[in-house]
Amino acid sequence: MYGLTPQELELSALIIEALNLPVNPQEVDPEAPLYGGTLGLDSIDLLEISMVISKQYGFMISSDSDNKIEIFSCLRNLCTYVQMHKVK
């Protein structure tokens, strides 16, 4: 089990529910790679995550964003980005 912040835990649960992953939110390593990491996510999964974030937090992560690789590098980076940009 990892020391997830409440925001990381919320985002982890959102991702797991959206992608129907067979893990518990608290079992996601916040520093592990999202793409191709232990969760086995691919580019379609990252697109799905973007849509869920848009619906839940009220902003869109642009597919042509210069820093999208960094944003989606791990749960912790994604969570930090969401916290900085959410409007809901």
C-alpha cells in the first residue's frame, strides 16, 4: 500500500472505475508510469482518462499539449496537474 494523498486516491479511484481495472485505488503506486506501467495502460486508456477528467473536473487536457508526456507520466504528476487546473 502506498501513501496516497486524498486527491491521488480520488483520482486513482476515478481512473480504476472508468477503465474497469482489477485493482484497488490504494494499490496504485503514485510514482509508477501510467503508460505501459503496472496498470498496463495504453494510449486509448489515456484518452479515456482525459475524457473522465474533463467530465469530473471541468477542464480538458489537450492532446497536443507540449507537456502531456510529463502530465501522464505517473498518477502523482497527473494529480498535481488536475489540482492546478480543475474548475469544479
